[in-house]
Amino acid sequence: MMRKWIAVVLGTALMAYALNAFLIPAKIAVGGVSGIASILENVWNIKASVTVLLFNIPLLVSAYIWGSRKLFLNSLAGSLSLSLFLELFSVFPPLMEETMLCAIAGGLLLGLGMGIVFREDATTGGTDILAVLLQKAKPYMPISTLILIADGAVIISSGIIFKSFDAMIYACIALFISSKLIDAIVVGLDYAKEVTIISHYAPDISRDIIHTLRRGVTGVKCVGLYSGRDNMMLVSIVKKNQIVKIKNIVQKHDPNAFVIVSEVKEVIGEGFKE
């Protein structure tokens, strides 16, 4: 538990510094409540710490009423910590003036901070709460889609309010960088590939994969509904650098095999992450 709250403090401190030192001075609104804070501070000189706190109050109340106790407590700690660090770091001057560099540096620090917080199953409030609550009302919509809609609305609004198309582009760059870094921290960089193979020569292909690549293979009996013929579908999880080898194995045994390659962001088990 102590590790979790240390991570929340460290993560929100990095986020606050990214906003105060890079994103807000450069008029970059990366979405969510922090993006709204950037707009209000630049237009009406309302402190970002105040905006984050005020916007999170009704969201926290909603999380308490309609959400879960876990969502409320995690969001409460993150939002209060973020507001506190935004206020403490507001005395520091901007580190650079070049907008592109601010977008890159701000996106990196923001993503690092959010990744640290998310990795401990905590949140910083804002659109995270809104997305979870909306998903309960519209369960057919993924949370990621709801967050993307909210962030997109803030980014478009920043372009209109700042009367700058460039502001939207820089915000998208910072958002892209931060989201990739969040994925790298939460999920990891060791992405794998799922290979699905449908072939009449499944035993030969699977034997070669097991002995040559040292990878497990699962066989699933299937029926081709067009041909009506029984067949065997092979499923194997391999590392990215083994994709060419597995394609060569399939090509050697059956040039007419049907092969599907999909990206897998996280694999836990023997041969991958323990």
C-alpha cells in the first residue's frame, strides 16, 4: 500500500512539473482536466491547481455516488496530489520557449508521471472518472474511446480559443508521446505477436515451430464452412524477431496456408514475462 501512495506522489509531481514547465506556458492543452487548466490559465489567468481541484470535486462526488469505493479513493488521492504539486511548482519559470520542444518534453514527462500512477492501479481523476461513469451508462462503448472523445474535444477547443491550428497539432504530438510512454510503462516494451495458422500440414508446421523456435503451439480442430473440410488451426505466441522465421516455416511446409499475425501487448508465462 505504501508503494502505491509513493507512486501516486511521484507520478503526480512529474505531471505537475510537465504542465507548469512545458505545456501550459506553450499553450498546449493535451486533453482532459489538465488541458482545460492550460486553457483557463492562458486565457483568464486562473491557476491550473485551482482548475484541477474545482473540476475534480463534482467528478469525485459522482464517483462516490455512482462509482465504486476503490475508484473514489484512488481518484481522490491522485487529484489532490496533482493540485498540490501544480500549486507548489507554479513558482518555477518555463524551461524553454520552442513550442515543439515543449510538446516533446512535456509529453514525455506527463506520460512518465501518468504511467507511474496507472501502473499502481491509481488515477488522477478528471476524464478517467468521467469515462468510467459514462461506460456504465453506455457499456457498449470502450473506456478508451470515451477518453479519446473527451481529450479530442479539449484539444479542438484549445485550437478555437487560442485561434491557432498549430496549438492543436502540438497538443496531438504531446498526447501521442505521453500515451506511448504510458503504454510502455504500464504494459512494457516487450511486445509479442500472436500467429494463427490454418493448414492441412499443421502437424509438420507445429513440430518445426516447437523444435526450431522453441515456442509452444496450441492446436484447435476447426471446419472450413466454405469447403466443409475438417482442418487444424494452430495458435502460437512468438517474439517480434521470430515472425520472419515462423513465416518461412509455414511457407516451407504449405505455401497455401492461411496465416494471421496479430500484435499482443503483454504476455505473462514461460518464455515471456513471469
